[in-house]
Amino acid sequence: MNSSLLKKLPKIDVLLSAPEMRVLFERYPYAIVKETVQEYIAKLRSDALADRISSMPSIGDISAAVSKKLENGDIYSLKRVINATGVVLHTNLGRAPLGREVAQHVADVAAGYCTLEYDVEKGERGSRYSHVEKLLCDITGAEAAMVVNNNAGAVFLILNTLAKEKKVAVSRGELVEIGGSFRVPEIMSQSGAELIEVGTTNKTHPEDYAKAIENGAEVLLKVHTSNFKMLGFTESVDIPELSAIAKPSGALVLYDLGAGFLFPAEHIGINEEGHVVGKCLSQGADIVCFSGDKLLGSSQAGVIVGRKELVDRIKKNHLTRMLRIDKLCLAALEMTLKYSVSPDLAKKSIPALEEISMTEGECRNKAAELAAGLKTSCHGIIADVVQTKDEAGGGSLPGVEIDSAAVEIVVPGISAAVLEEKLRKRSVPIITRVSRDSVLISPRTLRENDAEEIISALAEICICGVKK
Ligand SMILES: *Cc1c(COP(=O)(O)O)cnc(C)c1O
């Protein structure tokens, strides 16, 4: 232990009254600066005790470090991370990232009053849905649209409005659980709908639905089996067939699409049919609902589109008040929808779509650039470009692997598990994958400047590794 170094540890009150700290008090509340300084000093003390440092930083250095921590939002529990996993709509990392302009627009709306429920033309109360309804109708061809807090809420609200005390036919192959707490049978019973299971786990035929209608079913519910894929001897009934079966009796066709595309997936290089909201409607679905923060690439929301008479009934359900979307999500959604009017614009402006559509070649180039940067700046590092598969994530495109490239990293003397942990426990956590005793960094999900931050993080780790 270096006791002369410990003696140089600055006192908290001396630090807090130092002129260098003054600018911080202009920008952040006193209590927050104080807490951050205390944490920083505690870390210095433990570093000095463990001989991890050989000199004490100056007050100027300390104030710069504290300032950086405050800027990074390090003091918060909910904060930015760097997603180096290659999973785009990562459920645990907040699903879709917003683009800079969208985030700025959300900030502008948040920082003041806004037109949330105010009609500026008429000078009177307006509707929260008015900001996105026309856009959604124009893009999907729907007669009417509304949005709620999330898609789970949308499914519940739709069933509670249109299927309460009615028999609802669902294929046994679609009685899925999504994300642990969203289970179709439970949502149905809580909404007041009576579930009639049709078909079998792997195969459901048109006749199964027809028989359910004969037995009194007034609603046919289709659920996208988002987070798993059945292979082999399987069969399900698609929307055109469901609609043909439902029509004669006047039964409704409802579709929980989960992750909805506003245009065909081929525009972002994904070879996958289905998922296109407008197509489901034109094929005869009466109501379609989907998430705002999956393939739409916006904030959390549950979007409901379909026949006007039905959407109007849903809007009038009192539960809508409990599931209502907040103004910040709505601001992000309106702007994202404006970008969604053309696939080319969407692909450029919506980060989730931009990331999914990155080709293997583009990933490879970025990986090569990152690997070269790492080798220049990080002493002793081994960084190789390797071929990998990425995922859209969020249960949006199960079974679809996206060809990709990543940087495979080894720091001599540090195991992959320890390296993963060191990267994860930084003030801006870097979330990586571990594969075959190395750490993988996928460029697909890196946002601007993330690569530089990864290089400086690994440069620090390598210096410490060498010292040991
Ligand atoms: C994701 C998903 C949901 C839940 O949507 P949230 O927006 O997360 O509430 C419901 N149904 C399906 C089919 C899904 O894929």
C-alpha cells in the first residue's frame, strides 16, 4: 500500500469549493455533483490502496473526470449503452434506437408545452391521435388508425372492445408466449374473450376455422408467432383464406402482427414475406395491430389500423385512457412515420432499418476499420475480422439470420469472460458477445462515435493488462 499517495487524496469539501468545479455547478444540481465527486474519490482511494495508480490526479483532472461522468449520464441507472451485439431490436437494450433528428424533435416537444390535445386551427381541444392517424392511413391504406402505449395493450384493447363475451378462434400453433409476460390465452381471458382453440400445434387447416364459426365463433384471431419458428410438417391459414372463411358469417378477422413492416421487407434486403401491414389489410384483415419499436423503428407504441367503424369503437372504450400513448413516444412516432412514406427515405433515416439493411460487405469494411484502429491504439491486442450472423431481434424476424462480419478480440492475459465484464462495467457500458474464448464486436449495431469509444476503452484495458 502506498500511504504517501493516500495522504494526497483531496478532501471532498476542498474539491467542491475549488474554482475548477464552479462550471459544473452551473450545469448540474449541487447534490448530483457532490455525489459524483464522492464516488470518484472513493474509487481513487480504493485504486491507491490496491496500488492501481502511482500518482494522484490534479484537481483540474478530477474536475474533468467528474464532468465527463456527468455528461455521460453515468449517474443514472437508465442510461446509454453501446450495443456491440449485432442484435438490432435488442429487447433488453431498449429495442429501436431513434435517429438524431427524431431524438432532437422529441427533446424539443419535451422541453415545453405542445399541441398534444390542442387544435391550433380551431383554438380548441384536439385529439391525441390526430398527429399520426392520417399518416398511418396514407401509408397502410387503412380507413382509420389509433395508437396506444404498446402492442400488448393494443391486443388487449382490441379484444376487450370487439370480442368481449364472444367466442374467438385461435390456432393452437399461435397460442404463444412473447417476452415472458405476454401470453395469448391469458390476455384473451382477461379481456373477456372466450378462447376456442382450433387445429393442432403444427397444423391448422381452413376447415378448423370453419368448424369454429359453425360452433359460434364470431372472431378469428391470428397471432404472429414472433419469437419462434416452426419447421417441418406445418401448416397455417393465411389472411386471404381466413377472410374468405369469415365473410359469409360476418365474423371479424383480427391480426396481431407483432412486428409490422410498412413496406415489403425486400427493400431492406430481407427475404421474408408477410409482416407488411398494408398487405394484411388489403387481404381482408379487419384490424391489424403491431409494435412501434420493432420494425417500424420508433418509440414504444401499439399501433391499431383497420376498418373505421371498428377503430371508432376501440377509441370509445374507456380502457383506452389507461393505455394511452404519451406525448414523447407520439412525437417520435409522427416523425418516424413521415420518414416511412418511402422505403428509401426510411432506410436512410430510421436507424433500425438502416442497421438491418447493412450488407455483409459494409459490415466487413467497418469491422476492418475498427480492427485496424484497435491494433494501432491497443497494445498487444489481437483483433481479427470474422464472418458472423446478426439478427433483427425483438422477435421480429425469427429464423432470419443476417450475414455479417464482426471483430474478434483477444487481449493476452485477460480471459474473454473478464474482458466482456470489463467492457460491460464501464461508465458507458459496452455490451458484447463472447464466442470461442474471444469477445465479438459487431459493427452493425454501433451508432456514430461508438467505434472510437470502443477503441479508447480497449486501449485503457490493454494498458492495465500489460501493467499486471
Ligand atoms: C412483440 C409482440 C407483442 C407485444 O408488443 P409490445 O409492443 O412489446 O407490447 C405482441 N404480440 C406479438 C405477436 C409480438 O410480436
